[in-house]
Amino acid sequence: MLPSFSASCVELITKWQNLMDPLGSSCEVNVWPELQHLTGDVISRTAFGSSYKEGNRIFKLQSEQAVLMIQAATSIYFPGLQFVPTKKNLRRKEIDREVRALLTAIIKRKEKAMKFGKAAVDDLLGLLIESNLKEPQEGGKSKGMTIEDVMEECKLFYFAGQETTSVLLTWTMVVLSTHSDWQTRAREEVLQMFGKNKPNFDGLNHLRIVTMILHEVLRLYPPVVDLVRTSHKETKIRGITFPTGIQLSLPTLLVHLDHEIWGEDAEEFNPERFAGGISNATKYQTAFFPFGWGPRICIGQNFALTEAKLALAMILQNFWFELSPTYVHAPFPVVTIQPQYGAEIILHKL
């Protein structure tokens, strides 16, 4: 997994170095689309292996679909409107057909290669197909996942894994651009741990300051501002009874910024609050849930944090950075919290 992360990060670092001015000292970059491309490349390699270029196409289509979905959800609703052949409705259907066609081709090609021993099982798709092929047959049919099941798992893993990490990295660079003291502390820790060498998995797990910074950014800018859960049985909470099938909203952002929970500096950037770990950051241990909580916690949490630590470490090894005068701070929810007008940052070569 880590080699895939490293390869994508090296490509990004090299690209930014090539953008430097004639003196080779600085450049201005909108890091938001750059980091989207980075995490899209990583998740494509991890999910689809050698088919990562096709995976990138799938991501772009799903990103467009997410924007169309938000536009539909925030528009005036009329019963049956989704069936009217408007330009946006037709585009949504077109995107769905293309994504399905791409995924079906990738899955069938991988499945065929694996049956003949011509493909390595070193990516998500390979693991899903291998598990499916091992399922016992019943009446001539496999009891495992259908192609439709595999397709939906890949779509979810791809979109959720890519978007959450790219917004985490973007807001981390924005915040560290305005808190140079923490940027310096993080860089010193990274250089002390790795020098100019490529970060390794064991070292990443020992980056205490970097971890504190990422947790604080996740508190201030949780990728998803609101989680929805459905009660699977009658549930009573503080005297209120919720029947089966009720949808409950968990407002992540409101809880993460609650002064009663986090103190008067709840809206300020202060990674020190996580110096003793997540469980000691507040008296309410479940008040920090950027990846959800309990049995439904995001299975990609460790994946996302490892990727974010590696990318941030390699950026800190090569650049110091500050906000561009053109930057406009405008967090905007499009499924995830994104910078509405981009994230213009000036990179300086160390």
C-alpha cells in the first residue's frame, strides 16, 4: 500500500518543483485540485491496481455526479421531477451508465485474468473477486458477491476514500499556512524522523505532532459535516423513544465546535488539545467522530490517515508554504467540506 502512496506523492512533489519560478525558489498553486488528483491517483492504484487510469476517469465522473446530486437536493422539488428529461437529469443517467460500463469492463477483465493466474491479488478489486471465487457453489451459482455488489463496493471505496483525504490535506495546508509555528514544529519532527529519506510506515506511526495537527484539522473541518444513521430497533435515549426505521442526524461540525465540550477556544486551531490522544482531548470521549463511531465507523480511517501523514510529511520535507493574497476562505459543503474558491498557496523550496 505504502509504495502506491509514495509513487503518487513523488509525482506531485516533482510537478510542484517544476512549477517554480526561473530562480527555482517559489510558485503559487491552487492545491485543492492538485491534492484531489493525488488522492484520486492513490485510491485508483489501491482499488484497481494496473487499471488506475480508468479509475481516475471513474472518479471524475463520480465527482460530477456529486455536484449534480447536491444541486438537485437544494432545488425546489416537484413530485416526479427526477423523471423529466431535463439536461441535468439526462447527464446524471449518462454518468451512471458510463461508470457502470467502465467498472463492469475492469471487473470482468480482472476476474478473467485471475482465473488463469495472470493477475496479482494486490488491490481492493482483486481481494473482492478472490473472496467471491472462493465462495461455495450452490445449485450451480456462487453464494458470493455479484458483479453489481463488487461494483457498488468499488464506487463507495473510491469516492469516500478519495474525497475525505483530499479535503483533509487541503485544509491542513491552509491552516499551517496561517500557523507558521506549527508548520515549523511539524517539519522539524518529520526531518528528525526521516531526514530527506522517503517516509516509512513505522516512522509515520511515531509522528506525534503531525498526528495532533491532523486530528485538530479533522475537528475544525470534518470532511462530512453531518452523519445519518437509521435505528434498526426501538431505541430509548434520555427518555425519548425512537421506533424502528427512524433516521437520526449526527451534526459532526456542530459537536466539534461546541464550546461546552471543547472550551472557549473551540473555534481556534489548537493541536495541543490532542497531546494526550483523542480519548483525553475532552471529557466526552465520543465527541470527536470525523470518521463516525462504533460498529459503523469508516473502515478507511487508517488508510486515510496513513495517506495524509505520508503526503504531508513529503510536502514538509520539500517546501515551506504560506497563503496567497488571492486566497478567499470559504468552506463549502459538496458532500464533503470543500474550499469554494480553491486554495491558493505559495510554495517555497527549502
